Amino acid sequence: MSDSNYIKIFTGNFIIVQRISEKLNHIGINPVVKDETESGRLAGFGASIQGLQEIYVHKDELNKAVEVVESVTAEFQS
């Protein structure tokens, strides 16, 4: 198992992931968005859970990123 400097902070649908990514970029954090469905489609395979994406951030930016995720998810829950 390899060590990574990136930590997954959120898994969810495209709309919420885009909103979180936008807010992270606005405060200077460059998230990595991973979409297994699209990767599988491009490779000729299917994915078991379609429509879910993951957001990763550098471990040094974790605290600020988690605050953004909590803020955005609270917006969608209200």
C-alpha cells in the first residue's frame, strides 16, 4: 500500500461535488475530483455505482477543506 499526500474528503453526486470544488478553488485549494464512472466508461468498462464522484485534497489543506464541505452539505440539507 502506498502512502499518499491526498485525503478523500467527500463522495457524492456531480452537483454537490461541483459546488464544493468551486468553493475550494475560491479559497485557493485545488481539489482532485475522481469519477470512477467516467474513467470506466472511457476504458470500456462499467461502474457499480454511477454518478458518484470523490473529492481529494492535500493533507495540509484538510482542515479548511472540511469546513467547506460541511458548509456546502448544510446548504443542500436545508
